[in-house]
Amino acid sequence: MFEEIGTTSNGDLQINVGPQHPATHGVLHLVLTLNGETIKKVEPHLGYIHRSIEKMCESLSYRQFIYVTSRMDYLSAHMNNHACALCVEKGMQIEVPERAQVIRVIMDELTRIASHELWWGAMAMDIGAFTPFFHSFREREKINEIMEETCGARLTMNYYVPGGLMADLHPDFQKKVKEFIIQFKQRIDEYDQLVTGNIIFQNRMKGVGILSKEDAVSYGCTGPTARGSGLSSDIRKLYPYAVYGKVEFEEILETGCDSFARYMVRIREMKQSIRIIEQLIDQIPEGDFQAKTKAVLKLPKGEFYTRVETARGELGVYIVSEGATTPYRIKFRSPGFSNLSALDSMARGSKLGDLVAMMGTLDLVIPDIDR
Amino acid sequence: MWSLTDITGRLDQWLNQTFSSTWVLVIEMLIAGVAVIGLFAALGLVLVLMERRVAAWIQIRLGPNRVGPFGLLQSLADTLKLLVKEGMTPSGADKFLFNFAPYIAMMVAMLLMAPIAFAKNFQLWDLNIGVLYISAISSIMVISILMAGWASNNKYSLMGAMRSGAQIVSYELSAGLSVLTIVVFSGSLNVTDIINSQADGWWIFKGHLPAWISFVIFIIAVTAETNRAPFDLAEAESELTAGFHTEYSGMKFALFFLAEYINVFIVCALGAILFLGGWMPFHIGHWEAFNHVMDYVPSSIWFFGKTFFLIFLIMWFRWTFPRLRIDQLLNLEWKYLLPISMFNILLATAIAILGWHF
Amino acid sequence: MGNEDLKILITELLPAATYDESGEWLNIVVEPASWPAFAAQLRNHESLQFDYLFCLTCIDWKTNLSMVYHLSSTRYRHNIVVKSTLSADQPQINTVCDIWKTAELLEREVYEMFGVNFLNHPDLRLLILPDGWEGKNPMRKNYEDPINMIKL
Amino acid sequence: MFLIKYIKEVFGAIRSLLVGMRLTGYYFTHHKEIITEQYPDNRDTLKLADRFKGEVVMPHDEKNEHRCTGCTACELACPNGTIKVVTKFDITPEGKKKKAIDKLVYHLELCTMCNLCIVACPSDAIVMAPTFEHSVFDRSALTKILNKPDSKIMEGVE
């Protein structure tokens, strides 16, 4: 693979960005064809962290396979688990208690904030500003502490089980979340001062990485990437699951189609997540946190598809069951994979420095792409 | 008052009494050489530590605090690490140029020390075109970067070097023009003359608007010229991994690293000399008592204080701003800074001819 | 548009299609030969406009393979599932990446994982597997890796 | 008009830069905001959440008794074969054979801390401990036997 990379016959430069490169945040490998600083072609080479989770899940029971999905998009572990739990619940026709649904939504939104925090810091670091990374991690740390207290882990929590939750909330949960909300609302203004308003940052972002609405649909882009192009794609609004249908929030749409629009979508989305949490945090109903389920889960013969909105976009879980205790075939439609496929058309004609800005605003998580 | 001038004067006297004049010259050159190298090492250590502390505090971290009291020996430990590291030369590299490039960077930084006035009457070489000399020599820096980038036989290095070439050559213009503003005001290229012309007030105070504009442009231009963020495109970690020094390791890398910091020091010293009066104490009009107190502070403290203030400013930039893109970088120079500084030098000339400055 | 309406409309477009309504969405089974023209119709028909291919995958049924396309319309928000049965020995079907661009990478993934040959695909190469991969397709049911397989 | 717009632009740009510098300047001077955790210096005061999933342990009481019946529910629940239950047959005082654990082998190196075994355990014999300093020089040290030597099952646990 590496031998063939050099200079092409017409004098273009080919360089490897990745698999170990500071801007790819993982083991993404892009082969760029450059004419000077101008990008002519971007070609992704995947598979450096492919664990074949889909194949693994074929030998795990319906209770067991959920934990593996935390390792796909590790920044939205709760949402991945949510999608799987929903799919199994759909197949088994399990009614999830209201309390569990509300807690799931709060956890999802906290995870979304944490994910966007990390994205914000990492993206700013790609652009060349190092300080935001540390500032965003300060708030993310608070969420991680809340997660640690209730779910027992910071990143791969495995808190959702088919039928509800693995454990009840920690007694301090509500108090801590409220503290976090107060603190976070102050901090998010600092983000605007430090990065959003900065003239250098705006010049780096505006008009860079244009993804038209038509392209966004055709490339199957979802999540903030699609919403930055004005494409309504929020699963929480379009096909509400859990208690998303009952809470008030806005689907953030920006029509700029460029990196700055995608940036603004995520920044504004964090505020919407806070809004959702604020509505629910005092309204957690009493009751069971888990529905009564059989010891051994067996999905009836058939096909089940659920989708949830992770921090990166639409995650689809497609289970084909033959009526056994393990799925016959399982397919994860990961948002990162489709978003990555749009990178080539976005990057052509722009400068090498822009590629970094584009990758930053696509918010690529490599295990999510490779699965 | 304790002064560096006394020490150098007495040393010179004693040497002249003991040896013949040729030997005195040789010995004094040796002493100066050792002093420069010593200053070099000391500055490198101090500036690296300072940078890490500034970065840490801005990033709500503690910074180095493990080696020595308050982490003061951290940069010594780093140096030791770099010394014992293997200095690799890639197999496809042009070995001579590859190994030679860091030394050019180092030599340039050393040569630049010559006309800097560290304190009152304390200067290695008071040549009559001191400012021009600094402008001329600092441009040679680009050769070492181009050499390093080319010889590494690495595409990232090459791109970093080419970026750096375009950048340094462009920003040399507006840095030169803003230096020229002060030259126009003071009417001399000699460093001592420029400092002496600020005895009644620094140029930043008495030069009106043109001095202000040229100060801002100077700071921007020298930040770019020394390849520091937000203009660190030659290194651009997230784009080019490490730019022109991707393939360098161990002490060869350390030389580049050191040269960067020394260059920052030199340009900040030049800024302090041109705009902030060098070693001249801070005086306010007719406040005799206040001025007298200010005179008591040794001139070397004034010089280093001003220089380190400017260095801190440049570090503050680095840890606050994102990086520019290459075309924006060149746009900034050719569409904004250069026209403004050209206009500015006209304004400055008019003011100087009409004698409007104090 | 509800499933029934979709069914009526699609029957007009492709009378040969068979249906399976066990799931949430309308499942349409088409012959591989008629798929490319039908896909273009689904994409471009005024009242269908399935412009968003949100999932493309393959299922190995041991005796045959089944391609599964999940389609959605961003305008009307209706979903359908299109399936096509391929032979296990020489699976091949026409590509749809000229209709939905996202299919390009997804089809490359299916190509290496299931060995489905996508006709007219512009760049059908290995995407995830290392270059020079020889042997069976990992996601097939008959795949056994003697070294890396963990059996519980 | 063009000139006014140009100057406004330049000043707006400089202002946006100064806003950022004011924020970083604030943090530079306010050292109270520093959040560095000085691990391992703060090991004594460091307290992890009670529920933190660090490793699976089997609590024993002061009489060296545990609650494990050897039902292998945990072994079945584990997705990666982390737990192996080795059973033996004890002879009760009445002379009956009774199933009990010989050893409960736990492979920490395989464990993903998913908590499924704890949930599956019908007699609450195993729990997650909030420990995290697991690194060892020899991988075999990570294979642990959870029940202590000569430990017995607690009275009344079926």
C-alpha cells in the first residue's frame, strides 16, 4: 500500500494522512492527491481498527451484544446502547417503564453534550488553537463524573439493558446534573469568546468544505453534518423514540452548508440538549427502572430496524432474527461511515489546511467508521 | 550603581595592561563567544520553561512541577533527554544538507546577537548599520528551513519548508518597513543612536499614530517570521505533523527548537530597542523625582523586562489563536500589512519632516 | 404515504415485484436484473422520491445471499425496504452508486465482506480488508479464521 | 464608504482577537481555576464513585464465607469468557452431596467491565470493586481466583 504512493505521472503529489497523524484522531488513513497545496482527491483507506463487531454480535446473546456497541462510537456509547436496546425491545415487544425512558433521554443528552465538548476541543486543536481542548475537557469531566457515579464507568458504560436500565439512578444524580447545567451555561459563552467569534477561526471555517443539500442527501449524511446543509435529519424529531416526543426542543438547522454552519449546529445543539435536560431533570417519574423480562431473550423470526440520533447522526440497528437467542445477522448503519464518504467531494479544490477543518467539523470517530 | 559597563571596562583595562593588543582582541572575542553561547543556553532553558508555564496557566493546568523546585529544572531534564536521544538520519535523505541545516539555524541566531544592546554601553558590536544587519541576517534563517525541508526527503517536510519560504520572505517586507519607520524618526540605523534618541521618551509614545501602527505590524510580522502560532504553518502540527523538522530527532531537533526561541528573543529585543527604548528607563516629562527613581533600576533590567514582556505577548498569541491558512497568511501580508505599512511610512516621513513628533 | 399506497404505486412501476409486509415497512423483493431501472424510478418518481439510501447491506442465508436496501424520502418521509436475492456462488448485482452516492463506499464494504460483485461500480476495491486479501469473505456464514477466531 | 467599511472590518477583527486574549489572560492570572489532579500524589484522598466498575471481586465475611453457590449464571452471562466456575461436590453433614465451587477463575485481562455477571448473579455473590490500578508486569497475575482458600458458602444461601 505504501510503495505505490509517490508522485503520479502528471506530477501531482500523493501523501498519506494517517493512519498515524495528529489530525485524524485515530487510525483513519487518507491518501491525498495534491497539486501544491490544493487537494485534487481524497481517498479513504479503512480497516485499521475494524473489529468486525457485526460478526461478533452474531455469536452473542441479546443481552450480551449491547456492551460491544459502546465500542463503536465510543463518544456516544449511551446512544449506541439505546439503539440496540430499542431494537430488542421492539422485537420482544417489551414496554419500557416511563422512568427508564426519561433517564435514558437525560443520559443520551448528557452524552451528546460530552461528545460535542470533545469535538469542540479537538476541532479547535486541529485548527491550531490548543487552549480550547483543555477548557472543553473541564466541562466534559463533570459529565464523566456524573456518568461514573450512576453507570460505574466513564466512557463505555453499558447502562442500558433490554427493558430498561441496569441500575437505578444514584441519589446525587439530580443535584449534580443541576450543578452542571448552571456551570455549563456560563462556560458556553466562553466558547464563543475564545473560538466562535475569533476572526481567524471564522476565516478558516466560512466557505470551506461546501456540502450542498442535494449532496448531503445523496451521500447519506446525517446528524449535524447534514443539518449544517439545511437538511432536516434529526431522528429525535422525525421518528421520536423514548420520551423525545414529549419534550420541547428545536431541531437546529443552518443553511450555510460550510464548515462554519456545521460548527454552529453543534454549538447550538449543546444548548438544546441542556434545554431537554432541564425539562426532564425534575420530572423523573417514580417507578421501576426496568421492565420484567424473561431470563433468556429470544427475538421472534423477522427483521427489526431501529434508529436513534447519536452525537454524529443517525445510527441504525438492523437485526435479522431466526428466532434463536442470538441474532442471525446484525447491521449497524453508522453515521460516521456515510459522513466520511462525503469528504472527497467536499475537499476537492480546497487547501490542505482546509481538509483538517473539514475533518474536524465532520466529527469523525474512527471506530464508528470501521466498526 | 552596579553596572555591566564597569565590569566590561575593568576587564578590558586589565587585559590591555597584561597582553598585547592582538591578544586582547583574541581573548575578548573568545570571552564574547563563550558568553553568547552561555546566554544562548540560558535563554533556551528559560524561554522553554516560560512557554510551558504560560501555556499551562492559560490552559488551566499546573505546568511542569516535577523536576526541581517548582519545576525549574524541567528544561534541563528535557535537554538531557534530547542529548541522549538517537539522532536519526533517514536513509533517503541528503545527509550533508540534512545534518548541516540545524547548524545554519543556530549560526543565524548567534550572529543576530551581535548588535543587540543588552544594557547601557554593553554591546558586542556597535556597527553603524545595526538594524539593517539584523534584518539582513535574520532572512538567512529561511535557508536553513528550506535546506532541512528539502534534505529530509519527506513530503511533509518539503511542504512545510515551502510554506515557510513563502511566509518568511513575505513578512520580511512589512517587518522591514515597520523598522524603517523608527529609522526615519531617529535618523539612524545605528542601534545605540536609536536608543539614545529615545532618552526623552520611547518612540511608541512620541511617534504618534505611525509608531503605534508600525509597532502592531512589527509584532505580527515577527511572529510570522519566527514561525510561531498563529503563523506556524511551517510546522502546522495538525496538517503537516511537524513540518520541516518532521524527520529530525535528538539534538538536531533541539537545535531547531532552540534557534526558534533565540529568534523570538532577538526579534523581541529588537522590538524593545526600536519601540520601547531598549535599556532606557521609563521617564515621564518633568516628573524629576519619578524619573530619578526609574534611573536607579539597572539598565539591563529595563532591557530584559521589556524584551520578556514582548516575548510574553507572543506566547499569549500562540496559546489563544487558531492557525491561519496559507493563502490567508499571504493575503494578510500582501493585502493588509504591506499597504498599511507603506502608507504608514509615508505618514511617518511627513511627521518626521514636519517635526511633529516630540 | 402509507404502506398500502406505496404498494399500489410500486406495483404500477414494477408489476413483477413481490411484497412482504411482516415488518414495519413495506418490503419489496425484486429481481437483480430489474433493480437498476427500478432504483432510478424510485429515486426520480414524482410522488416517491426515495432520495436517501440509509442502509445498504447483505444477508447470507447460506443457500443464497440477499441484498437489502433501506430507502427513505427526505421529502415525504416514507420508508421502504428493497430486497434482491442473489446466488451464493456468483453473487452479482448492478451498482446503485450513480443514483445514491453513499452506495459507493457501502457497496465496497459489502463487496469485500460478502463477495458480492457490483456491476458497473467505478472503483470496486478492498476498503476495510488489507490489500492482497485472499480467501473467503469474512462476513459469510461459512467463514472460519483458524487464528483469530475466538470461540466461547 | 469603502474605506469606512474596511476600517470597521479591521477593527472588528482586532476586537475579536482581543476578546479571546482577555479570556486567556483571565485564566493566566487566576490560578484558582486550575483543575489539574495530581495523581498519584493525591492517592490518599482520591475516591472513586462507589459504583465504579474496576474489577469483579467476591466479598467474604469475617468467617471466610462467601455467597457463591456455583450456579454458573455469571459464566453464562459473560460475553467474553472472562469467568470460569469450577465446581466440586461437598458432602453435607447429613451425608448428601452438595454442589459448591472449587474455584471461581476470573480473567481480568479479558474483562470489559460490562457488569452483566453481577446482574446475573442470583445470590449477589460477586460485586464490582472500585479499583483501577491493575497494571502488572506478568500477564498471568491478571488471572485471579476470586474465592479465598478454604472459604465456604454462607449459611442459608441457596
